[in-house]
Amino acid sequence: MPYIESGQRKWFDDDLQRLGAKLARVATAGDLNYILTKIILAYLGNEPHYLEFNAAVGILECVKQELYRRRVAPYEDEKIKENGDAY
């Protein structure tokens, strides 16, 4: 989960807000893929071992699941109400 202490968030937030503003204007799926890849590669460092690879994959999986839980599922529920359920 992406929940870290608020004091620690402040250290990241200014840079992330600037990046988010850029993404909102010009980003494609390829741009986002590139950015996430570069962040993960920076996390891995120059000589990663299995532990770092495993952590990176786990982080990406958790990000995916949290995005689905918090944003996609409610969106889908709203569309079911609007258009009717397929099941």
C-alpha cells in the first residue's frame, strides 16, 4: 500500500506534483511506462540481486492492485449502474 508517514511524503510531493502536471498535459501510455521503468531501474541500482528484483515486482503488483481497488472497481460499479450489468 502507498501509505507512508506524512512527514516522509513531503520529501517527495513537490517533485511528484511537478511530474504529475507534465503527465496531465502530454503523457501517453508509453511515456508513463518509460517513467515507471526509469524509477524502478533507479530503485534497483547498478547490481541488483534477486531480493531487489522480487521487491520491485511485488511493488508493481501492489500498485496495480491498489489502483484497481481504489479507482477501477468504483468506476466499473458506476458504469454498471449507468448501463446495466452483464452478469
